Amino acid sequence: MKKTILAVTAALALVAGSAAASGGHWGYSGHGAPAHWGELDPAFEICGSGVNQSPIDLTGFIEAEMKPITFNYTGLATEILNNGHSIQANYAAGSTMTVAGKTFELKQFHFHSPSENTINGEFFPMEGHFVHADKDGNLAVIAVMYKIGDANGGMEKLWKQIPAKVGDKVALASQVKAEELIPEDKDYYRFNGSLTTPPCSEGVVWIVMKKPVTVSEAQVKQFTDVMGMPNNRPVQGTHARPILQ
């Protein structure tokens, strides 16, 4: 139960507390870089020792009967924040998705550039993670890849209020819906993995949308300028995990 609570807390805040919530000052470069996460804090040990870690390179797919995801997104993003590791939008309660007979509520979404997961070895300019939790605290993440093309309307509204300073959080004046950032074609890959940030807790259901969504080069640049560095964890070993499609 303690591990489940830790995983949920970490995911819902994208471990925004990082150093404040624990002893480990983690990041994406220097002593706190991903290669050292497992050494920074006992709570992060699985970052170095786990065998079901995320992200991964999605390849060698196994054909499976993948039932459609049922989306019941009814709410809006309520606030946007800069936690120093990503730009995150928190979501109003009540929006759910159901996959493989289990229902999860959307809690927040955040972004990485370049992408964390790769597909057949290909990186994308940006990846969005839509973090969900069920009533027991189990986590499911919908990952969306973004490619350069037409500007994305939802992201345009988000970035109008993008907080440039770490720790800043503002209420969203624009009505931003998660579905504006997710492809209309809901075909997906699925695998079991972990959080991609400390404490790297495992047991997370990963749903990676097959179809990318377009964003403009300027939208990616605006994000990376605020971050000031790439914020993607390197690809981890698959260790014979099945990747279903």
C-alpha cells in the first residue's frame, strides 16, 4: 500500500516536490541525471534496479485482441504549472477512460521533448503523458507523440499561459480539453512499465497512441526554451516484455 501511495503521489505531481519531498535532487543532467537516479535516494532505488522501467523502444510487436478504449472526458484543464521537470496541466475531476475492463480517471498531463518512448527506434519532437489513476491507486498513462506540422489548437491555448519560472502555477483562463491533444484515431500499443521520473515505480499500464498529433515547430521551441534542456529519460531495456498491438 505504501508503494502504491508513493506511486500515485509521484505521478499526480510529476514528482514536482522532487528534492523537497525526498532527499534526491534529480534532473536530466550532471550528478542528478537519469543514470544516477537509483543512487540519489533509497526511495529511487528501482530507477536503477527495475526490469520493467519506462520509457522503451516500441518494436517487435505482438498481435493481440485490443479492445477500443472508452473515453468519457467531460472536464477541462484547470491550472498549468512549471515544476522544473516539465510543464504540467492539472485536470478537473470526473473525466475517465476505460481500457481492458478497468476505469481510470484523468488527473494531469505533461510533456517531454524530445519524446521519451520511441517507435521502431524513432524519436518524436515531443511526447505528452496523460496520467490516470483508478480507485485503488493503480496508474495508466496514455502517451501521445507529436510531430512537426500544423499548430495544435489546444497547445496554443496552453502555451499562452506557460509559466516561465520554476514553481509558478496559474489558473487556466482558456478552456483546454484533453481531447484537443489526443489523436482522433485511437489505435494504440500497450505494455507494462513504470513512471519515467523518480521514484520510477513499476506496475504502470502504458498506452501509446499509434497516430501522432501535429504541433508547430514554434510550439515545440516555446516549450524547450522554457525547459532550457531536454527533459526525456533515456530508453530503458525491454527485458522480454510483450508490446501488444
